[in-house]
Amino acid sequence: MKKTSIVIPREHGGWAMVSMPFIISMMAAKPVLLHLPLFLAWMFLYLSSYPLMQALKKTTKQSLWLRWGAGYAAAAVLCLIPVLLVEPWLFWFAPILLLLILINVWHVRNKAERALLNDICAIMLFCTGGAAAYLLGGGAWGRELADVLLFNFLYFTGTVFFVKSVFRERKNKCWTIYAKIYHCISFVLPLFTLSPWMCIPFVYPLIKTWMYSGKPLKPMRVGVMEIFGSVQFLILSLILL
């Protein structure tokens, strides 16, 4: 890596996970001015996680990873200060985020980043950011917040099952079955929530999984599928919630 290279996460799935639950939850409540610095802090926190996790895995150029991670973390703190001064109750999210981050760190240290539990904890971490955005927008703890978080969790966990079933676990028939069953469940569950029409955004992932799960696909094709899926989920969620 050249010294002039900008260190940023390269996986499009991570960018979708860090932004979409926040945006969907914010719009499900009411956008306010403080959402802007909170979102910037959230993005910088995500940016800092990549080089810091790389520093845990690699001994070469560790100082470079740490400098970028510290820089992003400092930017996150600066963006977060005005939000916390106005809404100090957001501090209560810190223990939850810390716990989930520590679980991710444990998996990185043990070279188990691809473990399903690690993926689920990462998704829960991103959904926690969505919860903060919802409450900051005037939403309250209750069934509506639970439903919004459920929709985000169901969708992104579904992407994990699908990607595993066409790449690393493609030859494992059990994973193909798991992926298909999971997507059937994720399609049905919204019918029992306060927003039953939210089953519609899960139609595309359901069809995609039943058509392609367990089959060899090129990474580029899967990437296009996932980008389209994320966009349609975002648009339909903003319409239906």
C-alpha cells in the first residue's frame, strides 16, 4: 500500500449496512438537524473500524493502520460532541456498541471473521445505530421501533445467508437449505408486524435465493444483485414505513 493511499473499507455490503438502517430508521421517525452530525460520527466510526481491525490482523505497516484508525476515530468524536451536548442520553448506547465491537474484535483475533455469529453481531451493531437515529427523531421505545429494527436485521442477515450459499459454503447443501428457509421466514414475518406491507421488499431476496443459492456465480454478478437488492429495499422501506 502506498503512503498516499486513502484507507477506506472496500466492501459495498458494509457501506449499505452502516447507512441504510440509519436512514430508514431516521425517516421512519422524523429527520432533525442533529441527524447530520450523528450520521457523520457514525460513518467515521465505521471508517475507523476498518484500519483498526487490519492493525489487529497484520504486523506489517501496523503504524499506518493505527494512524488512519485514530484519525477517523477523532473525527467521529468531534462530530459526536454537539449531539451529546444536546442529547446526552445517547451515551447509553455506548455499552451496547462496545460489547458488539468486542465480539467482532475477538473473532478477528481468532481469525474467525467469516463466522455467522460475527456477521450477526455486526448487523446488530449497525441496527443499534438505526435505533439511535429513530429515537433522536422523536420516536419512542416500543413496537414501532422494534419492527423497524426487525426489518433491517432480517434483510441484512438474509444477504449473509445468500452470499455464503454462493461462495464459501456453496458446496455445502445444508447452507443452501438454510438460505432458502431463512428467506421464506423473512418474507412471512413482516405480515405479523404493524407494517405488513413490508413483506414486499423481501420478495426480491426470496426469488434471488431460490433461483441462485448453491450455484456458482461470479463475484461481480453477486455484487450487482446485492446492490440492486439494497437499493430496492431502501426505496420500498421509505415508501412503506
